[in-house]
Amino acid sequence: MEETAIFAGGCFWCMVEPFETQPGIINVVSGYTGGHVANPTYEQVTSHTTGHTEAVKITYDPEIISYRQLVQIYWQQTDPTDAMGQFQDRGDNYRPVIFVNSAEQREIAEKSREQLAKSEMFDDPIVTKIEDAQPFYPAEEEHQEFYKKNPLRYQIQEAGGRSEFQKKYWK
């Protein structure tokens, strides 16, 4: 039986590959969630008028990869101490959020966030939100699997500090 997970951690372009390359991942879709406009466009979301956050919706096989494992992968892709963006991506549409689909997902995400906070790995407090999942709208086709379609532009995007941050904190 398939399950879904929704994570926001900056530009959705940078959130696809780390999940898509894992065993048990069926599909990763870039999109928008958490706002008040139905079927928003990229231009609308980046204008900061819809309330949406760029996110990825992951369909996975829980027999192969668990939600707990997905949350751990998520932490390693984001700066959980930055509430208003990620690395070079700034603004509310880039905020870090774990959108949960069930009470079980909420419990796993909250416990994981508590453990991360207790680890004292970061100098600043963990500010990543955990919110109930809201309607998810797939982004336009040009944003799907961006790292495969535009490898040079993706590399430039990744050069914005995410890789250095990962090396520093996750070795």
C-alpha cells in the first residue's frame, strides 16, 4: 500500500533528488501547498500573495522506506533554524514545513524535531513547522524533475549554500 509525505524546504527543485533516489520511492512531485488560492501558478506563488509554500509530495512504499526515514532525510536537506527561507531562497514560500497526513505522521515528525532540538547540533532553535496537510497543487511541468532537465541550472541553485551546510552538520 502506498503512502504520501509532504515536505517544504526551500526551492522544490532542491528537494526532489534526495528523495527520488531512495529505494521505495514511487514518485516525487514538485508543487505548492498551504495557501488560499486554488491551482496557483509559479508566478503567483513567488509573488508572495497566495500563502503557498513550495513543497514536494512523495509517494512511497512503507514496506521499503518508512516515514521516519523520510523525515530524517528531510532534516538533512534543510536548515531547520531558518523560518523564512532556505539558503539563498528567501521568503515565506520557501519556509521549512513538514505537512502531516495523519496523527501517526505528526507524532513521528514531532518526536524527530524534539530529538533534533535536544541534540544541540545547532546553535539556534529549531523553527521548522509541523502542520496538517492541505491541498497540494502540482507545479508546472517545467518544474518537475528539474535536476534532470536542467542539470547546470540545478547545480547553480545547489551552490547557494545547501551543500556546505549539509557537510558542516551532517558530514
